[in-house]
Amino acid sequence: MKRIAVYFDYYAGWDISIIRKVYSGLIERGYEFELTTREQANYIFVGNEFYPIKKSKSQIVIALCSEAITPDFNIVDYAVSFDNILYEDRHLRIPSWIGCNNVNRALSKHENVNSDDSRREFCNFVYSNNKWANKYRMDFFEELSKYKRVDSGGKIRNNIGYRVDDKISFQNNYKFSIAIENTVKNGYISEKLIDAFAARTIPIYYGDPLVANTFNNRAFINLMEFNSIEEAVDHIKRIDQDEELYISMLKEPAIREDAIDAEYINNYEFIIDFFDNIFQEPLDKVGRTPFWEYGYEKEYLSSQKVARFMYYMPRRVARLFRYNLFGKKGPYFIGDLADF
């Protein structure tokens, strides 16, 4: 068996069953894995934060992206992400929602629907992050709340008196679930839509402009189809007040029959093939990034190190540092990442 020494700088947050199946598939293909230190590893796995890693020429960096981040191939050799990009043998696209824990529950959500489902509470809102979120989410929450109370069980705008532990069970008590992504990006669909389907509610979704290429538009409310929040709320009112219409939507399957991403569901061979292609090559040939020894590549490396340093500094200290070092106007990457 071929020994593969790995170090995980980050866990991608995928369903553990997927990780086990991919791991077992690679074992069957003749690989033996050993968890080791960063210095001793031949393969270093990183996550959504792309930063230069000091590595030897016999080390390969592989990014596992679970957020709406496009891989930086100046820094990583290979990447797995949601993005629809083709880049030689260096990138594997896996839709983010495929790695969610409740995919199979979501796919069977239209089974065993009954009239009692229309008699549940109105709508829920479960979010704990507002710092990096699209402003549209709170604007929509406020507007919909003018029609009926929207129960918020997360940290943000909590109005039920406690923080929800079991999100799916909580959402199952409601007719609708607000499922608005932190960001809008083609191809990026997170657990927010999947969890709402898994709870057998009607998702009120905002995020991926291409969501209807995969998910059944008759099974959820696509906020991106409306000209205004007010128009969307009027549509939700009609569904809420029409039991027959509501039940008919609930009976619709979550995924389109001709869904573009249907091939990814419960299919792990393409993931195994991707890593097999990496692991079977000699270490001195499988690397794809420059070694940062000269030229503009070295300057780029330095700028990324400074950007990362500034990003994690407390804001006030960062402001002082930037002013004293650069004057009132600092380099663009510091201004962007530190949010001055």
C-alpha cells in the first residue's frame, strides 16, 4: 500500500458519512493514511482561508472549501469547491449542499404530506451571524414580520426566549422557513435551503441566482424572481392563506427531475477519482504552485501575508498600525480586508 502522510489545518464541515465513504474508497485503491504534523506531512489540507503556507518542495496543499470562496490557485495546488471553474486537473467542483447532513431527508420531504401541515405556525428565522451577512436578510425579516410574527430562534433578533438546539425539529413546527444566504454567488447553495426542505417546510430562499437549475421552483419561494421585497411578501401571503396551494407546493419534490447537479447525489466515485489522481503521482511531479523563490510571485506572497496579519488584528490596533506605517491611505489589500 502507498503511505499518504496528511495534515488537516481545517475540517470542511461535510457530512461525516461522505468522508467515510471517500476514505474507504481510497483505502480500497491501495492507500494507507497517516495523520502527522504539518512539517512531516506530504499533503496539507486547508479550508476557506487561503494564506501562504511555508512548505517544502515535497509538500502539496489541497483546499477543501465549504464557503462561497473561489480557490486561490496561486497559493494552493488543488482545490475542492462549489465553483463552476475548469482548471486542468487542479479543481473539483462539488455543490456545497451535497455535503450537508440532511440531504436525503430533504429529497424525501414531499412524501407523507397531509392537511395538518398547513395548520402549523407561520414562519421561522434561525440565524446567528449578521456580521458578514447580506443586508437583504434583515430587510426581508422586518418586512415579512409586518404581516405576521416570524419566530426567531437564533442569536439574531431572537424573540422566543431561548436559542434553538435542534434546528430541523424547530423548523418542522412552521409552514415557512426563511433561507437567505450570507452571500449571492452563482452555484453556491448552503445548508440553509437543504435544512428548510428537510424540515418539510416551504423555504423562502435568496442566494444562488442559478438555484432553479437544480431545485424545483414549484417547491420553494425564490425571492430573486420578485422585483421587490413587498411583492415577494404579497406572494407569500397568498400561499399562506390558500391551504390547497400550500399543500400542493409541499407535495412537490425538492429536486428537479432534470437537475444539473443530480449526478452528485450519493455518488462518491468522482471524489475518489480526484484524490486518486493526486496521490498516485510522484511528489516531485504532482505540485502545481510556484515555490515562491523569485519574481512577482514572491511579492504576491508577501502581500498575502501582510493582508492576513492585518485581517486578524483588532480593528483599532489595525487602524493605528495602518496610519503610522502608511499614512492615511494604505495598500488596497489592507484597506479591503481590515475594512477601514
